[in-house]
Amino acid sequence: MIQSADSVIASWLNETRKKYARETGTAAQVSDWLPFFLICATALVLTIIVVRDYLLPWRRLERMVDDIIEGKKPGTIIFHGARRFMRMALKLEKLTDEQLRLKRQISEEEFNLQAILSSMVEGVMVVDNNHVIRLVNASFIKLFSIRNSPIRQTALSVVRDASVEEILRATTQTGETQWREISLLNNGDLSIPRYFAVSSVPIIRPDGKISGMVTVFHDISRLRQLEDIRREFVANVSHELRTPLSIFHGYLENLLDAPDLPIDDRMPIYEIMQRHSRRLNALLEDLLTLARLESRSVRLDVSELDLAAFLGQFCKGWLMKAEKKNIALHVEVDGALPRLSVDEFRLEQVLNNVLENALKYTSEGGRVQLSARQGNQGGIEMRIEDNGTGIPMSDLPHIFERFYRVEKARSREKGGTGLGLSIVKHIMVLHGGTVEAQGALGKGTVIILRFPARQNQAVV
């Protein structure tokens, strides 16, 4: 900028001298030009001073401001000129340092907030006074299966339940934390409600006014389900125990009221009491077994089992039972099966419970088949198939639940505790396997036991 001003002034002086020489026809003397030179020199000095003290500092300040606007830290600039520019530059540098410090602090706080929110299993929703969502965490998105971003939408339009709107409104009106348990439909499925413990905390500004709310959704559906299972379990156990005990009580009263009752009349009573005593004992045994299995306190006594030899020996007793009911029992085992690492006693429990149900619900002249083969994923698959009464499709997912009966009245007439298939499921889980039921009403039932490949070893 300074070099440009010098060249412009020198050029102007040269042109002026030439023009004057042309007009006067003679060269001007140096003494005649001295005042003019002094004036020009003064103008040049003043121009340099102005450029140095005003134009250049302003441009440097402008560059500093541009860097600050762009979020950059400007380099330290030493100003040669008016002190006011130096003071302003130093203040701008301090302002930049403070801005960068605040940005780092905000970034760290935002990182900490996101880390906390993302690690929470509870759904978190932050709304303003108009109940418009400002912030949510990943758990909230997952809990409510939200596909698009809920930010800037109302809580009612996202959650779609009036009870949440009532909680937010109560928080706004009272300025106090609200806590409630609510039930929401699972994607519109009336048969699968979901339960949440919801707490809404007001965000209070320094002036005492509420600027929004933080609402936390804790999914307690599993707790509710366990509570329902516990109540149902207690009710079922009470009912199962009450039936044989009532029979005992009634027949004992008869025997006490008629001590001279003939032996022929007493024998049927004894037989009935004996049958219900066995049923009661079986129920207690199954309850204790199920309790141990569910507590995971059972330790498996695993051994290498030749499945073909085991099933051949195991099914001898069941062949006799099947013959008494005129039911054909077939056993098929692939010859190339590997040895199975399994608790032999627990495997017997599984097969006893499944075969008992198969024979129980297969009519005379029917067929039951037990087969073992290589599974699709390298494990061993055992199938127990019958052509009995079958199970309705709606009941198949529930038959491994405790005390679940497809036809309650008929099931009790045939005996059983209602715990057998539940025990089967727990034993299979302990072995790392699975159990599945297939079939349809009137078309028989198939129980599939799958043992994983990691528990199998090649035949030696």
C-alpha cells in the first residue's frame, strides 16, 4: 500500500514538471520548484502516516474479526501506529481465547451429556413448555420404535397416549416432579400392553419460571409380567393342592363317621385316596424340581452318551406301557450320530415328561415315534411325534409355561401336574439347547429337542 502511494506521487510530480516545461517552453529551475517539492513531500509523509496509522491497522483488525467470525484463532499482530488499535487488537485476542474456551467447555459438556444419555436404558425426553420435544436419547427411540426424528414434534404426536400429556400438564401446573405408572399399547396390539414408570421433572430457570421438563420412561413390563406369573403361580399351586386335600378331607370324614364300614366299601375309598396322594406327591416333586432349575442351582452331571444304546435301553419300559394302551411306539436313530454330552438323568426326565404326554393324549390304536438324527447346524435333533388329539395353534406358544393346560378339565382327568413341559424347557436351556412344539388340533403333536453342536463330539 505504501509503495503504491510513492509511485503515484512520483508519477504525478514528473507529469506536472513535463507539462509546465511544455507550457513555458523552458526548463524550470530547481529553486522555483523547491516550495512545490516541500508541499509534495509533506503530503507524502502525511499519506504514509495515514496509511500506517489508520488504513493498515483497520485492515488487520478486519482480518482478525473475520477469523473470529469463522471460529479461527487469529495470529498475534503487533500494530505500529495508534495505541487504540493495539488495545483493540489485544482485547480481540482475549475475546477469541474466551470464545475458544467456552466452545471447548460446551463441547465437553455436550459429550458428557450424550455419553450419559446413550448409556441409560431408560428413555429420556426433554420438552419445552409447549410440550414440543427438544431432545431424546437412543433408548427413547428404541422403546417407542420411532423411525423419523421426533425433534420439534409434540410429545403427544410421538408417544400417542393421553396419559403422557396429562403428566406433562400436571408438571407445568404444579412445578413439582410427577411420577406415575402407565400402560401403553405395543404398536397397537391390544393383547400385549407395555407398562412404564414415568417421572417428569420441571426445568426451573433462575427467575423461578419453568422452561421445560425432563421426562424419563422406565420399562417395567417385565416386572409386571413376573408379578402376574407369580400371582398365577400361587393361584395354580393353591388350586392344585386344594383338590387332593379336599378329597382327602371328605373321605376321611366318611371313614370317621362310619368306622364300621365294610371292607368292600372302604377299598374304593382307599384307592381314590392313594391315587390323589400320588398326584399330590408328584406335584410337590415337580415344584421342587422346577424351583431348583429356575434358581440355576442345579449342576449337570455331564457324560458322553451313545444315544442309540441309551434310547434302546430307555424305551423298553415305555414299550410295555404303549402295548397296554395298544399304541405303537417306534424308535429310529441314525447310525452315524456323534456322542452326546448330556446329563443322563436330566435327559431321562425330559423324555419321560414328553413321552408321558404323547401316550396320554394318543387314542388306542395310535402311533408314537421317537427319532434322533443329525441337526441342520451340526447338533443332534430328537423328535417325539404322535397322531393324538393335537394342540390348537393358539396354544402352541404357551404349552411350556407353568400350569398351562390346553383343556383344563380334560387335562386334570388324565392326571399330571401341568409342570412337565416347563421342566423340559428348563433342562434343555441348561444344556444350551431348545425345545419346540409343532402340530395342529386333531393332527397330532411334534416335540422337537435340539442339542447344540458345541456339546457334541465325534464317535471314538
